[in-house]
Amino acid sequence: MTTAQLLAADGILLPESTLQTGWFSVLAAFVAINTVMYVALAIAKVLPKVYPRDWLPRRYTRSETRSIYPETPEGEQAKAAAATDTRLAR
């Protein structure tokens, strides 16, 4: 067997001088960052969607009424509407 066959059998495909060059270090860093990004995206895809608005306090009441009868209290709006409808029906 030749030296190239022995090195390929051990999993070493490139000579050590190539592995210690600057461009190979940049390539290795790029591959590492890319791998971490894809792992993070895959994990984010598996997890349920997060809605930050659910964590913030909510106000369920309006600061002013938006009714068509703004002068009447909340409970009396239906009564006023019913009285108006009965007068129109006569």
C-alpha cells in the first residue's frame, strides 16, 4: 500500500500543511458558524410559536365609549335601542 492509501484509510485526505493555512481556517470557521445557524433554525422550527404580546398586560376596557348611543350607560343601550325599534314599528 502507498502512503496516500494509508492516509485515506485513516480519514486524512489533505496534508497537514494545507490544514494549517489561513484560507482553510476561514473555511472551517464559516462551516462551523453555518452549522450552528442551521441547528438553531431547526430547533426554532420544532418549538411552538411564541407570541410576545401574550406576556404584556392588556387593557380590555376602552378609554371612551364607541357606542352609537354614547350618552347612555352600558346596560341601558339595548333598552334604548329596543324602545326606538318599537316606536318605529307603530
